[in-house]
Amino acid sequence: MGEGPDVILQNGFFESNLDPERIRRRLLALEEGKVGFYSVGLYPASLAYNCAMQTDGSRLLLAARPGRQILGAFKSEELSGMDPEHRATMERMGTHGQAGQLKPNDLGYLLQNCELVVLSANSNHIEEDLQEALRLREELGREHVVLACLAGSFTHDPISNEAYVLCQKAPNLAFFTGFHRHGALRNPLDSFTANFCHPNALTALLGARLLDRLSPNLQVSAGVHNIEGQYIKAAKNMASIFAGFGYTFHRDNPGVLPTLLTLLLEQCLDQAATVSMARTDRQRLYHRQPIALTELGYGVQRIEAALVRDGDMEKVRDHTFSQLTAMVADVRGSMMLPTAGSPTRNFQAGAVLATRMREYGRCPANLEEFESWCEDAGLSKGGLEGLRSLRYWPQIVRQYGIPLHDASLINLLYMAIFGRQNSKQSAFSVMTESRELSNYCQESVRPTHSRRYAEALQNLDNPAAMDVVVSAVVADLARRSGGGDSFVDDESASADDIPAYLQAMNVIETVWED
């Protein structure tokens, strides 16, 4: 985005006026305020249908993209199963009367008539939609309409070849997140949780209230971690592909699944905690809030992780966001095989990957082949945000300094799709052999410098390895053993003797740490 990180200088509900009476009037106006969704894809359309089932729909307005229809995201069989009255309510959400005629809503109409507008497009359109919304908001004199997004993948700048989280480039942009499978949203008896995140706690609280009132089946709570929320959304979409693969390929080996799914969840959260440390507004996020985070529902004000480096404690991760239940539930839910209905589209893509890898005995030749497998299975590649995020994964790792041991499973998935042929063979062995996969899950989470003693214990017939263990026992201090050599690469061992999971780890560490 050309304007850089400060593209949204103002994104709050109040003008800079300290008159208490004006603030009271504004609060009362917000109580009656509407929410708008612009660009009505499958998720916002399903959410709107839930509102239509539970209410008269008067608090929600919709606007489709030019050339699209409000109900256009649904398949014909889905439309045929909908209640005609609820469909009519949705149509009313997307139109308004003008000069005696019914006109479709557009982005400008939402900005004129709503207090909160959620830009619902995916990553293909979200940046241009944000720029247009900012232009229209200023032109219409509606600068105090709050803008939010829900795009679940990374954004890419083709000129600089950089990938990033949009909310980091526009840190005042709100983010709406939660786990909502599209089919489940059309169940009148099911209920859902969500988080509305904005770096200003008061804005987050008021925005969450607006969204919470859309449907009694949707419970929305406030948070300040918009950047972390958007990162997790992108990361869990990639993780969901691996989860779908694991459930499908290893359905007869259920012992490995708990380890795989736990690691996918933990690594998503650890990555987001690293990204959180890169926030330029961390001090303001925690120390300059109008209300304490505990007033929003956080259990404690801050949760941080530290490592000892050169004798000093250094903060390396900020896990405060992990107290947002809906945000974490989104990750868990995306990696679950539901008892009813279909799993997420990214999960289904992982199932397709497993089926074809079993059928062909290899990884996909490239991303295009994987996408063709998905489309043959009825999955549009445009709806697979996990694949888009995976495409830019190396740039994200470098951009945020994500440690390899906190992203080992996504690294393995990336290697299976984008790696060279010999790397794909290692990835195939690890992903398809239960023992190799469980070993990989156990060993790849160790930092590179922390595997020295584990490798030495496995190679005690190597004199150098024995010396390291003896030195550790005598000195009881790892640092006195010195050196950084890996004993599994001793000249006496050929590549064929190295387990596939170690070969995969070596490839990732060699390529990604350069």
C-alpha cells in the first residue's frame, strides 16, 4: 500500500471533541447503529442468513461487489434449501429505495448508513477495497465510520516481493475473526463466538457490541490484537490443509493425529506471538488504553515469553492475544472433522492432497497441479486462502523472523508443494509414514542449536559424539561442549542411512536459514 503503515490515521467512532453532551449523543446513535458488509462472499452471506433466521435483519446492510449478487455465493442446491422468507430478508438487506425504485446497495451507501463497515473481500481485493473505502469515507464526511476486514491470508507487494499482514501495514484497521463454517451458520439452533479486534480498547468494545447484536446466535467479544488475529487466520488456513491431509491419509493410524493437531495449533499461536513482538504500537497497546484489557475479558494484562541470551533475559514472544477464546477456537475448529456438515474448504483441500498423494505415490509436481486436483474435487482455488498464504510463506518467515522450529509443519507442507524433486521425496516420506511423521513432530520443534545432545546420544559409537556427552556429564553445562557440528552428518554415514524426517529437517534448515 503506497501510503505505508499510517494509511488509516483515524478509525474510531468519536471525533476529537471533549464535549460530554456530544459524546452522549454519539453513544446513543451507536446504540441504534447498523453494521455493513461489503463484498458478500460465502462467509458474510452465511452470517447474514443467520441474522435473517433470528431477527428482522434491520441492523445489517449488505452490498455486493459490482456485477455480483447478494446470494451469488451460494450453490443452487443450497439456495433451494433456504427458507424463502429468510432469502427475502437478505435481499432487503442488500437494497434500498431511491426515487420510487429499488436500488442495490453499494459501498458508499453502507458508509452513509452504517457505523461499522466490514470489508469482506479476500486478499485478492481487500487492499483496493480499503483504499476506496477511505476515499469515499472522506468524500462523504463519514470519517467516524469504523472500517474492519476479515481477509484470511497474507498480502503481497509484487514490486518489492514482500508479504505481510495487512493490519500491520494499516494498524488501525479493525479485524473480525471467529470460527464459523458456512453450512453451520445456516443452522438455526447452532451458536458461535467471535472477536472484534481494534488496537483501541474502547473502539473494540463498541464495535463488538454492534456485531454482537446482529444475531442472538452470534456472541462477539472485544480484543485489541487485530494484527495477531489476522496472522492467525492466515496461519490456520495453511494448518487446516495439513490437518485435512492428516485426518485423511492417517485415518488408520490415529495415534499420530493428536500429536500432529496439537503441534499445528501450538505453532500457529507461537508464530503469532512472534509477530506480536514486531508491533510498532506495543507500548500504546498496553499502556495507553482508555480502559484496561481485563475490562474486555482478558484474564491478565500481558503474557510474554523470554529466553536467556548471553546471560540476559530477552522477551521473544507476546502471547497476550491467546486469551481471546474465539480467536483460538478458530484455529482448533479449522482443524477438526465436524460431526455434521462439511469441514472448512482448506481442510477439504488437505483431504484432496492426501487422496492424490496416496493414488500417485508422490507429492504434487507444483502448486498448479495441486490446484487442479482441488478444482477437480469441486473446490474453487479462489476460495482456498490457505494456498495463497502458503505461496508467500518464505517472505513471511523472513519478514517477521519466525523461528523454523515454530513453523516446522508449515515448512514441511511448503516443501511438499514448492520444493525441488529430491526435497519432495523426503517430504513425501515424512508426511505419509506414521513413524517418520511422529519423529518429525518430536524433533523439528527443537531449536537447531538445541539438538546437539539428542543427536550425540543417538550416535554414541561416534567418538566425537561420546566426547560431547562425557563433557556434558562432567561439566553439567551445555555451553562447555562448544562447537556446532551435527553428528548425523558424519562422513561414515551415507544419505540413505539418515531417516527421512532428519533429511527433511536438514533441507529446511539449510535453505531457510541462508
